[in-house]
Amino acid sequence: NAYFQRKQIGLTAPRNVGAEADSSMPGIGRIAVRISWDTAYAGTEAIDHYNILRNGDIIGTVPHEPQITTRRFSFDDVLDEENKDKAHQYQVRTVDAQGTTADSSKIEVSL
């Protein structure tokens, strides 16, 4: 029954992407930005992973898993001395099994 099926829209960027300063460990001097998002929609190929970009460069990868709860995907960008006092732009890139990509909008975070 196709009543409940959505029309195919192809591979999408992750949904509800957010980025915020993470100050959960100030006692040890950890300066980080937590990037979080909800799953993307797959196209004709399965989603393989998400790339995390800071200022256009890939800084990390998170494997895709089905999001079956309200728990969001997340990645912590722990900043070194050189980068901790600067503003940065973050994006999350969906990558499917064929290497096709879809990027989220850029989010700027100032520390």
C-alpha cells in the first residue's frame, strides 16, 4: 500500500543541524564545539556516513545508523590553542554508498 509512502526526493542534507560551544569540562581547559543533527533522507543508495566540516575542511566522520529514537547524531570538535579564540563555520555533509553528497547550511560559531 503506497498510501503512507513519501514521494522520492533524493539524497538530502542532514536535518536540524545545530552547533554550540560546549563548556562541559572547563576545569581541564577543554574548549569544544558540539555539532548535532538529525538523519538525512537517502536517495537511491543507502547513507554511509556524515562528514563534519570546519571552515570547508573535513575534520571528522560519523557513521550513519538508523535514527530510531529522538537522540541526535553529534560530533565534538575539540579546539587546539590556535583555533579556540576564532569564529568557525560548520557544516554536516551526508555521503551515500556511491559517494554522492548533500551539504547542510553553514553555521557560524564564535567562542
